[in-house]
Amino acid sequence: MMKKVGFAVIGLGWFGEKHVHVLSELPGVELVAVCSRTEARAKEVASKYGAKKWYTNWEKTVRDPEVEAVSVVTHVPEHRDPVILAAEAGKHILLEKPIAGSLKEADEMIAATEKNKVHFMVGHILRFESRYAQAKQIIERGDIGKIVSIYARRNIPGGFAAPHLRYGSPILLDAIHDTDIILWYLKDNVKSVYATWLNVRGSPNPEITWTIYNFSKGTKGVCESLWFLPDNTAFAIDAKMEVLGTEGAVYIDCGDSGLEVNDKKGVKRHDTMHWPMIHGEIAGALKDEISYFVKCVMNDRKPSIVTPMEARHALEVVLAAEESAKTGKIITL
């Protein structure tokens, strides 16, 4: 009989609950514990998904002897401490992206996981999303020649986004998705970055952001991330990517999910790729990402689809973009 990996989830917001849901359904996982700062929330999620225990303290969670791995789905300012505590306790760690809010914290986490010889992966989910992953294969085969330009956009309704602006800008929290994919596709270094942003509603961070990347081999990249779409927009995420090469192009359209429902509430395009519910279970890229990490832990194999240093590189680039937006200057890396 296959031994199951004892998992805990730290952070039980809407996305943390999705991690719990996926882990509760994976055959190689025992959902040992969930952790939230709020006792009522911890009890609620533990009961709903059958976790054996609940905690309101990170340290107690990672020191539980039944916990072998943790999924950390806290807000960005609260990434460092639970990750380092988990590493020191010898637990393997899946961390929601971005890796951190600063390079110093990223380096401290990477150092702790390396020192304690635990597996550490940052959940850059688009690397597990079938459209982006297939595009990677097409690009690597050379089907479109040398890439000369990449345009990406990732826009979401303002009402949904508003609470998240307390924790960072759209560049750090959303454009990092596309920045990571661009770096993944190009395997090249950003030479310089220029970004501009606009705060329309007096939010803690600007809602409108545009970033231009210049790569060392000449390729140009643009990331648009607007947390300002109308709240009645038909889709949760308006995301596209256009990759132009010397011999062809690749177009990715995530706004068109292929499933549009028009009912008395209006028109909505339902998620079919990231975490859709299929026959009562979560499917899609999030499940694939978590399943991959679980297999790495079970087989004692270092995660390679996305490495901590790649996550750090993406962070370095978007932090440079934020510096550019703040100063109005081109930032050289």
C-alpha cells in the first residue's frame, strides 16, 4: 500500500481553501492539518474537507510530527516566517507565488530550505496550464523561429481586486505570472525595464500598470496588468499572450474559456482551465501543480518545472518594474 504524504495548509483565504480542496482529493495525500489565524475559519475548513486537526499558529502546525509537507498560501508579507519555520522543522514546502515581497526575504527562504535539505517549490501556476505549457514546447521546437516580441495582459475586475491592493501592486501580484512565463520562454536576461502606473481610486497601490522589458538578445516584452475592469465583466480574468517570432507566432487567449453561460444574472464565462469543478472534484492547472509537488516529495525528487531561483528571478524583474514606475526612470538590471 502506498504511503501517503502528510500535508498541512497554512493560510485559509479563498485560494488557500482551494489548496485544501485539491489536497483532500489526491490519493497520495493525507490532509493532516489546516491553519488559519481565525479559530472559526480553521474549524470550518477542517470540518468541510476532513482535516484531522486545525491550528491557529504556524509554528505548531509545522512542528506537528504527522505533517511532512506544507502548502503556504498566506499573503505575501507573511510568506517568509512560515516557510523558514517549516524548513527548520524539516518539512517540504509549496509556496504560493510570488516567492516574497523582497529579494532579501526570498534569499532567506531559499537559504533555509537548502540548509535543511527540504524540497521547495513556488506555485507559478501558468507553467502547469496546458496552453502556456504547450506554447513552451512549440517555442522550444523552433516552430516560430527566434522570438522578437512578446505581449501579455492579465486584467481583472476592480471590485474583486480591491482588497488585494493592500498587499501589493498588480505588477507584483499578477504581472509576475506573465513575467515568469516570458522569462521561461526566452531563457534570456532582462537588460532594462520601464514601467508606468496610475492610481485612479486612491487605492493602497495603483490599479493600472504597464511594463516594457528589453532583453539582452534584443527581444521586447510588454506586460499589461489592470485591476480595473468593470465588475460585470463576463470573465474573472482577461488574459492573453502573443509571442511573435521570425517564422511565426503563438497566440494564447485565456479570456475565452470555451464555456459561456447566459442566465438571469447576466453573461459569464466559466473557468475551464485553472481550477474548474469536474464531477465534484477540482481539476485543471492548480491540481496539476499540487500533484506534481506531491510526486516530487513522494519520490524525493527536487522540483524542476519551476525552481526557487527562477521564482527569485521573476521577483527581481517585477521589483525593478515597480521601482521604474515609482521613479519614472528606466531601471537597468
